[in-house]
Amino acid sequence: MVAYGAEQRVRLPVLRAGWRTQTFVHWPVPAEAVRPLVPEPLEVDEYEGTAWVGLTPFVMADLRPPGVPAGLPGLPTFPETNLRTYVRHPGGRDGLWFLSLEVACPLMLAARAVGVPYHLGALEVRRPEETVVYAGRRRPGEASYRLVVRPGAPIERPTERDVWLTSRWRAYTYRLGTLWETPAEHEPWPLATATVEELDETLTTAAGLPAPTAEPVVHFSEGVGHVRLGATLPCPPAHSAP
């Protein structure tokens, strides 16, 4: 069972931020379709006998170094959209594997140094009436998406699947023969139901996956405001993981 609250404290964060206006759109995908996109020694994590791929657009708010308070004028705030799947280190530690990350802020491209697959693009997040509209196009390239969701009622008691699909406390990346791990800490997601009113995307096929055919599982969250990201470090060998 994935932890609803953070699995570890990030006592010395290198970055702080808020993740706001976040939607989680998940599809079940055969593990054999995901396996070629995930490097060894990571294992594809499964729930209910299948791998899952998530499209998760949101707003990165008040990105800042530790010690700087949120809300100051000029702090970077911008849209970001992740295409991700779920993995597990042989030592047992579960986490995210990003298939692609679309971002509107060139500063984030520095994370490519440790294998984070950032792509610069034109992105937007709008909230007309009672819906949320996310859209983006990669530059250069043809990968794009447009998602319109209608948030619903708050989920007072998240199910095991709700938590499994939305709560992860580390991301893995791979660069120059090294597996890297970035820890995260934040308060539990305040989740709500949501329905998709429009979805047109080519991010999955651009990543090397088949286009989704199953009905997605959808959650919405107003977001979390106390995100603490730790230093990205070489992943410990499996035998030393807790």
C-alpha cells in the first residue's frame, strides 16, 4: 500500500513550491508496453494486475530556494504537464518514472542533467466557469494535448486505488549509466472526483506507448502548497534500500 502522507521527511530541501490545480488522468496499460521505456534495474509497478500511465497537468507555483517565503513578487509560477508511470526499485522503494515532462519555464531544462525528460513548450491552464482547461504544444515537435475537466465532489475517504495512483514520494531518472532518485514531501492530496469533457493528446504515442483506449480514471485536486524537493542523488544499491 502506498503511503497517503509522505513516507519521509525532506529535512534539507533544495527547492520549495506549490503544486496547484492538478488533474490526474490515468489509464491501465499492459506492463509489456511500458517495460521497454523503463530502464533496469527498475521494475514496472502494477495495480490490479496492470501497469498505469498518468497524464498530470498542474501549475508549479512559487518555485523558490529554501528560506524564501511563498507569495513574493517575481517567484516563478508556470504550467507543467507530466506523463508518468509507476516503478519500483529492487530494494522495494516505489516511485515515479517520467515518460515526458512539458514545461513553460526554460529554467527547468537544467534538470536534464540528471535525466529528467523536460520539453519546453507553450502551455496554459484556465478555469472558465466550472471547468478547468489545460493545453500545451511541445516546441519543437508535434506532441500536444488539450484536456477539459469538470471537478466534482471532494473525496472524503480516498480508496486504496485513489492513493496508489496519486501519491508517490520519489522520482527516478537515469543519466550516463546512473540511476538517480529525487525525494519529495508534501501534505496529502485533497482529492475530488472529476469528469473529462474533452481530451485530445499525442503525448502517449510520442513517448512510445499505444494510444489509450480504456476509459480513464480521473481525479482533481486544488493542490498542495508545501512541497519540499530534496537533492537528486545516485540511487542506493538494492541491498542498501530500506
